[in-house]
Amino acid sequence: MSVKMKVVEKITLFLYSNIMLILSIILCLLVFGWLDMGLVGGIVQKVITGDLSGKIILGISLLFILLSIKCIFFSNTSSNETKNTQGVLLENESGKLLISKETIENLVNSVALNFENSEQVTTRIDLDKDNNVIVYVNLTVSSEAVIKDLSANLQKEIKEKIKNATDLEVKEVNITVKRVVEKQEEIQTEGQAD
């Protein structure tokens, strides 16, 4: 969907919502008796029975009917956008393959946990409009880790593994080291020695 169409949809939705708000307020005022029914009826009758104003009201009403039908029956997101939020859709002459974001996340987690000084990993995957993968890794490392070397090796290994397993291009691998912890084996060994 083009940017111009999205802007037009936002403007029409804004107008539609404001008119519905005004109508709802008027109806509430009428129900509570704070607004005279005769006054509102007179204004509505003058607007509807006027030659030019009647045609304008009819046009606006038809536009709102069409907008309502669009909102009820047609989704804002296309099927490609929906698939993009779920993963990457690959097609060939034999059929289609949807590689979910969860699959890529599990792949990244398995690579990261195989590194010696990596203790805990959480991963988030984003896809750009060209189906390039952007990886966000939150990492907990042991106190023995050389963070700079670990992250450089991890970035390289993640890119290679995703490329080999899925044939997808990895645009970025962003690593955040959240914590540094004592290695589990050291803590257990010290606890047994005491």
C-alpha cells in the first residue's frame, strides 16, 4: 500500500471518528434532556431539505457507508504484511515455504548457547521490507568472557548459520550484554569444596 493511500486512510478515519463522536455527544445530550429535540429536529430538517445541502449530506453519507463497509470487511494489512510479521515467505516452482521468526530465534539461541562463555540468551528477530534479517541478542556471559571477542565471533557465526540454514541475508546482528555472572561450574565447585 502506498504512502499516499495510508495518509488518505488516516485522514478519512480521523474525520469519520470525529463525526461519530459529535453524533454520539448530541444523542447523549438528547437522551438526558439537556438539548431540545425540536431545535435539533429543526436544524436537521433545514439541512436535509435544502437543495445543495441535501446533496452534500447524501454524498457524505454514502462515503461513510463505504468507509464502514471497508472497515468491517477488509483488513488494513495485506497478506504479505501479515506473513512478514510471522516470518519470511520463500517461493519456488515446487511451492512455498514460510520460515517463522521463532525458527530463526531458536537457530540464533542454539548458536549463542554453544559458545563457551555464553550463559543465557534471549533473541528477537525483525525483518525489513526486503526480507533481510535483523537479529537482536540479549546475552548473559560468564566473568571469564572477553566480551569484545565473544560478540564479534558470535555475530559472525550467527550470520553464517542463518545464511546456511535459511538462505536469508542477515543485515545486522545487534548484541547487548545484559549481565556478567560467575560461571556455574565454578560456583558449584567452590560450594562442594567448603
